[in-house]
Amino acid sequence: MKGVIFNLLQEVVSATHGADAWDDILDEAGVSGAYTSLGSYDDEEWETLVETASARLSLSRGELLRWFGQEAMPHLARAYPVFFEGHVSSRSFLAGVNDIIHAEVHKLYAGAACPHLKLRAIDAGGVAMAYTSQRRMCALAQGFTEGAARQFHEVITFEHAACVEKGDSACVFHIGWPSLEAAAND
Amino acid sequence: MTSAVIPFSPAQVEAASDREARIARLERRLSRELLARREAEAIAEAATHRLYRQGERMRLLADLALEANRSDDLDTVLRAALRAIGSQTGWPVGHVQLVETDAAAMDWLQPTALWLAPPDMDIVALRRATTPRRAQIGGGVLGQVMRLRGACSIESLASCPAERRRAASALGLNQGVGFPILVGDEIAAVVEFFHDHGRGPDAETLAFLDQVGAVLGRAFERRRAERAAQEARARLEESLAAAEAASRAKTHLLAVASHEVRTPLNAVLGLAEVLARSPLDATQREHVDGVRQAGGMLLRLLSSVLDFARIESGATPLVPTPFNLADLAREVTGVWRAAAGAAQLDLQLDLSACPDPCWISADSGKIEQTLTNLVSNAIKFTPAGGKILVRVETTPSAAPTFRIVVEDSGAGVPAEDIDRIFDPFQQAALGREAGGAGLGLAICAANLRAMGGDIGYQPAPERGSQFWFSFVAEAVDAQAEPAPVDALTDLPLRILAAEDNPANQRVLRLLLEQVGITPTVVEDGAAAVEAARSTPFDLILMDANMPRMDGPSAVEAIRALGIGKDRTPIVMLTANVFEDDVRRYRAAGADGVLAKPLAVAELYAVLAEVQNRVAGEGLEPFPI
């Protein structure tokens, strides 16, 4: 896992629960806690952190990841404003994640293993997003999606139509933009 | 006064431990940040180093690619590669071995003179230990490269041939790296390095060496392509030389054949000429004229083949003489008027745009031949009832351009034939029907090329063809017309004639007797020399091909005698009249050439010239 995600979790936890809470999580998890955005760290270390943070914040792993995704979006927007420029909706922003944002991530962080997102337009302006990642962090993807919608001041519907956690072969999200659909129908 | 000891309140105690805990927490946080910063710096430095190394490698590849494209010498490119890799990796010794396939299809690694080594390192023993070896057999880095077909390295030279290993070890070199130079799938050469760096090259370096191998492969490919092109060029030149030799052989064959045909034709035409000058009744005269006409036609056909042979051999000499162009046009149209009449064609000559007389200096033979061909074609291809107009035009100036147009009212040249009518053997459909050799217009075109002129075709304004040719010629003063040869009688000339063919001897004797000359006739060159030594002559007529001594040798021998106050004119009488032959005769000392079959008028013109000379009227040198 790239150090930039560890840094982002630190920022989100510190901003919401204070820097001490992050220190405590690190101490409890028994990890080094020294993360640089350029570095790469074991996935196990990440999982330990997530597990410890979940316990500390009384959330399940999925809830923690979803919350982290939602809360991380403003931090990402501050750190990488260029990714958000030119978009007026989270719909077009999401459409560019795989080909534009992840492509840039690969340039910056050699060896980054980004999840693969495959988008397909479905009826009434919504999209079906297939999520493929070896790290089983579909909840984080949901959180990021919801965070992006919030970033664009939009309300979306998010249905986790299929999930590897439930025994499906892949995760599929159905995402809708009621306000865009209503505007299109007017 | 008692000092009051104010104990810490529990809150204060708690606050102090909180502070310590806080400080400890902050210290931990700081140490994490420090760690993270150092790690980030290490990552950045490694990335910078990697970028630098990649940049250097890119530069090296670009330099090698440039060198491979620019240099004609493969060794220069390979030396540059050895130096560049050596300086980038620090590997001190390198060498290139070529892969060569023997007759039994076995690949061999052949050492080359391409070595890299520091100036102070003595690698003589290593070079000596590097001998040709079978490519797929054996260990060491070479064997591994051949097997894996890619760059590889070995930590120890244990698997190398013992002598090489010892020689390398003596230099402190115990590890090897090698990579193939690939041309397509084929290994053209292997580059090897020796070093003692402990750790071998990483995967990235090996991949880079493979890239270098690919770039060098392009240089090998280019050299192979150049060699193939050279071989193809050599083969082409060989074929060209063979074709030229064949062409020369053909020309030679034509020359021999022309001689063979001209000799008997000379007798036929000469005897017919003699016969025509004897008293004959009307029927006999008609028969003799028939023989003369048919013989003349045969002679023209022979001339056209010979002309073409000359064109092919590139020998179409320009012989400018002063003549009256208007007369020439009149003569040619006059000669063909009968044929045109027989074909119910109206042949007209228009001299309104040309001064008359029109004396110029040009190759009258070529102009006559060209005009004759065009007029004869027009007669051949114009249907009965048609018209043929020959027009001579000129622009007045010191070196005027003349343009002669032959216009007919025939069918014209089909569009698909226009581009090739002036090429040899390219007959238009009508020409094939008419049974021509397909040489006429090609000869005309060659004539005009030799004269620096131009020839062309365009459809006539209304119907039919317009063939034209133009040339630049110098205007000259009017010349005296030659005396009519028939005026010659009883010439008191002493003539020696060397001729081995009895029929030709007879023709010559008869023609000369008609003007009152009894020649001394001998059968070969040696006899001619003998006769010239013992008897003075006014003119020597010399055949070229004779037994015992040929004509040119006899001329040389006679010239060597140095007989007479003024040297006796010698005129060659021969069927061999190619440019090369004429040059040979002149070099031997001959003054002129009369072609066989003999044109009586030409022979008599020579006699008149000699007569003038003997009579002291003209002491000018004999015209060549």
C-alpha cells in the first residue's frame, strides 16, 4: 500500500478525532507510524491500522473504510486540486478516476497497485461501476464516491449490487444522481 | 520564621505527569516524522540516481544509434559501444566475438581485434587464450548468452575454458557479463566483459545491454544490406559487361556478314554497271536495269542494318560537308516521285520558305537518309489518291535552324504508338503489315541525335501525319559543282589494284578500262608492296581483307618505302567501312575509302581527282 493512503488516514483521523487519537492508534497497533507519501508499506500494516482504528472508533472495518473515504475527499481536493478541475459533477469526476487519476498516480508512485474501476452507463443517467482490487476495500470505494458527491454538493444513491464480501465474484455498485436525472426529465 | 512547605496539590501532580506524557507523545511524533523524512529523502535520492542512470543509458543508446547510422565502418561502432559500456559500468575489459556459420552449418564464435582494456593493463595472455570455439557448446558467459539469447552475467569464471579463466584471473578479473547482438532472431555477435565488482549487474542493466545489442544489430543489418547491394551491383555490372560483349559480338558478326554480302554484291552491281554501259537492245537493257535496281535495293537494306549496328555500338560519326540543301530535297523527292506516282500519290516539294540554292555545311548523308526514310514511310502509309508534301523551312541567320517537314494525308499514327515510334524495333501495327524492319525511324532519330538536332511527330492539321526534323547548320559559300564523271575518257593513269576476289578484280578492270585505264592487278598485300617498290603508280586501290598480307599492313609497308616525290595516294576499296575500320586505314596511311559495292560515280570522282593532281592542276593534298 502506498504511503500516501497512510498519510491520508492520518490526516482524516487527526482532523476528526485529534492528533492524539492517531498516536494512540499507532501505539495500539504497534506499527512504526513513520509514513512518507513516496514509500510503500505492507498491506498487513495497513490492515492492522484499519483494525485498530475501527476498534478505537467503534466502527466495523467496512464502516471505518467508508467513513475514511467520505472524509478523505476534501483533503484530496486540497492536495490534488488539478484532479477536480474541469468537473461540474461527481459523475464525470468518477468517469475519469480510472484513466486519468490512476494514470497520474502511476506516474507519481512507481509500483502503485490501484483498483480497477469499470464504468457502464445504465438507465436513467446512472452508472454501474465494477470494482476490482486485490485488497477488498469496496467500502473505501463507496466512501470515496460518496465523498466526491459531497465535494460537488450532490446527493447520490449508492447500491452495492454485488460484493465479494457476500460471496460474489466481483463488486458492482449502482450509482444514481437523482438531481441530474430530475433536471434531465424536466 | 519557618518556611512553609507547600506541597503539590494532586491536580498539580497530575498536571506534571500529563506534561511528561505530552512531551513523550510529542517526542514520539517527532521521531516518526524524522523517520518518515529520512525515508522520503532516501527514496527521492534513489529515484534521482535511477533517473540519472536512465538518462545516461538513453544518451548512450542515442549516441550508439547515431554512430551506427553515421559510420560506414562497423568496427568503429562496436569500438564505441565497448568504450561507452565500459565507462558507464566500470567493467575494464571487453571484447566482441562474431558468430560465423561454417560449411557444415555449425556456428562458431570468432574472436576479433575489437578489445577494450585500460592502457596499463597487459591483456596479451587473455587475447591469446581467446580462440575460435563452437558457439553452442561450452560454458562461460559466451555459452550462456548463446543459450539464453539474451544478456546475462556469471559470478565466477569457473565454467570458462581453463586457459581463458587463468588469463583473466591473472588480471584480477573473475566475473563475466555478456549480451548478444541480434539481427532479427539470429545472433550475429556476442559482446563480453570481464570485471571483479563482486555484485553482478541488476536486471535493469541486463535489459539495457539487450537494448544496446538491438541497436548494434541495426548496424550489422545495415552492413549486410550494403554488402548485398554491392554484390547485386557487381552482378549487374557483370551482366552489363556480358550484354555489352554480346552486343559487340553482334556488331562484329554484322560487320563480317556485311563484308561477306557486299563482296559478291559488289561483283553483281559492278558487272551490271559494266553491262549497262555496253550496247544493249531494249529488252536486255530492261533486264539489266532490273538487276541494278534490285541490287540497289539489297544494298540499301544492307546499309540500314549496318547503320543500326553502328547506332548500337554508339559509332555514328558526323561527316559535315558543304552541299546545297535545296538540291538534296529536290533529289530525294525526285527519286521517290516515280514510286509515289505508281502508288497514285501526289508528291510535292515546297521550297518557298528556304533560299535556293541553300549551301550549308552539315552531314548530308544523315539528312538525306532521314528525309528518304520519312518520304518512303509516307508513300508506304498513305492510301492511293493521297498527298505528300515535303517542306523545307529555315530561319535566316549565321547558323540557321533548318526544319524539314514531311506531311501526308494518311491515317496518322495511332495514339498508343506515338511514344515508341522512334525506338528501335518498335513497329506500329501498320509498319508490321508493311513488312519493315522497324529500324527506319530509330535510325532517323539516331541521325538527329548525332547532329544535335531533333525529330518529332504530330498529327497533320486536317488529316494524316506530320513528321519533322530540325537541325542547326552553318551557311557556307556556294561550291563548284563536281565535273560530270561521264566526261572522263582515256585517262593516262597508272593504277595498282590489290584485290584477291576474281569477280571483283574483273569488275574493277572493266570499270577502269571504260575510262581507258589498264590497271596492274595483284592478289594480295605482299604483291602490292612488291609492285609499288618496283613500279611508280599514280593511285593505289587496296582491298582490306586479303591473304598473305592484308590491306592496312600493305599500306603501312608501302608508306614505309617512302616512294615518290609526292606520296602516291592510296584508297581503300573495301566492304569493311565501320568507323573503327576507317580509323585503322587512316592510321596505316591510307588517304581515302571507297565502300564496296563500288559506286561508279565515287570511283570516277577519285580518278578525276588523281588526274587533276597528275596534270599539275591541283597540288593540294589528296582529300581524305
